[in-house]
Amino acid sequence: MRERAVDGAANEGVAALLAAHFGVRKGDVRIMNGYGSRIKTIEVDD
């Protein structure tokens, strides 16, 4: 993952990576806290 932290691209990359890891749709991965930070709280629906 090499997305830059511009216009949310890095957060989108995190969501896509976690979705692939957990075998869910990207829409099932939400950043709950830390959208503008390196430390994030993520929620994944199944």
C-alpha cells in the first residue's frame, strides 16, 4: 500500500486492504475514529 495521505486516498487504501484481508466488501469497513491520524479505530461488518 503506497497511497499518499491526500484527499483521503490513504484511508481508502486502508479500507480496501482490510476488506481484502477479511473477505468483505470495502463498504463493510468503516473508520470510526482517527480519519486524519495514523492511529485509527476500524469497524468491520460481516
